[in-house]
Amino acid sequence: MARIGVEQSLSNVSDALRSKGYDVVELRQEQDANGCDCCVISGQDQNVMGIQNAVTQGSVLNAHGMSADEVCQAVESRLQS
């Protein structure tokens, strides 16, 4: 099953993804994203300093304004493409 990195503040998203069988990793620091197929961020502190270093080859999903179910659907959609 795919490995999904989820920002700490999105515990409801983590729970929803785990219930669907995904391997969920909590994103606490930059290195936690290594090896993830997809990362889910809250968008609250996105690109604060204008630095855009890519640490993961997987896609990054901004969950701002989305429900846990919507995030799960978006993750599934990105993993299929």
C-alpha cells in the first residue's frame, strides 16, 4: 500500500487514510517526507520564506478547506495517475 506523509495538525486526515489501509507517516520535519508517495499539508505555513526545495518525488496535496473524505479522494486520484 502507498506511503502517505501527513502534517501533524491533520490527525483526522491521518485517521481516515489509515482506515483505508494506507501507511501513514507523520510529517514533523523535512526528512519525514522521504519515501512518501504523496504528502498532505495543511497549507498554513506553505512556502513562508519563499524557498522551494523538493525533498520528495511524490505529489504534495494542500488540504486547506477540504474535508478528510475529500483529501482521501484526492490522494487516491493522484496515486492512480
